[in-house]
Amino acid sequence: MGPFCGGFYSPDFRETMLKVELHAHTSEDPNDRIPHTAFQLVDRASELGFHALAITLHDKQLDSPDLAAYARDRGLLLIPGIERSIGGRHVLLINFPASAERVQTFQEIAALKQQCDGLVIAPHPFFPFKTCLREWMDRHPDLFDAVEFNHLYTRAVDFNRAALRWARKHGKTVVGNSDVHRLAQLGQTYTCVDAEPEVKSICRAIRDGRVQIETAPLSLCRAGLFVGQVFLSGWRRREPDPAPPCTAAPDRLF
Ligand SMILES: [Zn+2]
Ligand SMILES: [Zn+2]
């Protein structure tokens, strides 16, 4: 596994940075069926030496003081997070208040962002799935603080390349995430953040670009396995989301 992105890498500098994952699902997810609980994810992240973790369930922000204390006892900082669907497209909202569960449009995200120190991250933005932002990225580029470099790629097939181009063009930070649906996904791609181990400091460092990605391509076998598992999670969906569907017209989402 090697360093990626940024021209200031040095092994000594890397030692002082926080190991962070900003995109992970658990069995508490209201949409996808995930085999591991949030406590099991915390255990695994702790074993792998992570310092901070955002659990980003679909359309639900997990708020558990017991879980936060459990993580803290294991040296892991939990960062509030949610993967919200806006018009069916996924957006990661990091360190937003619980009301982020109810935002329906990008305008509402922008308004909420004025009231908090939250980060807006574009997850898997140019993957060929209907939940990916793709052309919507250009409608409101200022809204995004960072773009995800997703762990799901091989040497031959890499949908992150378009994300890197977009981030470079717009001067955005790139963060490495694993979009964890299975524990085995955690740790292959993640972000090293030059920050103090507290939420605001981590968010500020990401916004300022003081990050480095650690990543390595998956083998074809592992990539195929993970794709199958992620799709299986989606196909075996739970009952429909109790939240009201987004009724805004597409041009009003921005
Ligand atoms: Zn997603
Ligand atoms: Zn996700």
C-alpha cells in the first residue's frame, strides 16, 4: 500500500497524521442489509489502527452515546455522518446536525451548511450507477468540500479517474473511502488527515486539503467479490424508507 495524492509526502509526516474512514455502513442502515453491527465495525476499525470513523447510514444519522463511549474506550473518534439521497443521488454529509436526515434538495444542504461546520463530500461520484452524482457535480460545484476516491477499483478499471480530474479542476480535496458494506473492505483505501483528534479539527483539515490518501487497487477477484456483496446488500433491501420521498422537481434540487 503506498501514498497517493499530494506532493508533500514523507514517512515522518505520515506518522503524525490521523487514520480516518469517512464512509461506512452497518446493520443499523435503513436501506441496505449489512451483516456487521456498528459495534463490530468499531472493533475492526480499532484493530486496524484507525483514529476516526464516520458511520454514514443511508438517510439516517446514527446517534448513540453508548457507541461513542465504546469507540472512545478503543481510541476511536466517531464523527457524525449520513449518506443522504437527494433526488436519488448520494451525498455524504459529515458533522451535520440530525436535521440532515430531512434535507430534500441541494439548496437545503447549502442552507444547513451555513449553520454548522459540516463537510459535503461527493461519494463514488462518477461510478456508473444511478445513485451517483455524475453530471450533477457541475450544477453546484461550490457545495462540495471534497470528492471521494472510492476503494472499489482495479488497475484496469477505475471510475475514480473522472473524480480526480473534477477535483483538480475545481480545487477540491480528495479523500479515500471504502464505502464499507463488509468488514473486509475496511483499511484498503483510507485518508490520512493532518489534524488534532477532534471532529472540528479533522473537518477543517479536510476542507483545507491537509490530507493524503493511502490506497492500493483491488485484485480482480476481490473487486468482483465486493461488487457482488454491495449489490446483494441493495437487492435484499429492507422495507421502504419511512422518510417521505423527494418530491422536488429535478431543477429545484440545486
Ligand atoms: Zn452511495
Ligand atoms: Zn455508501
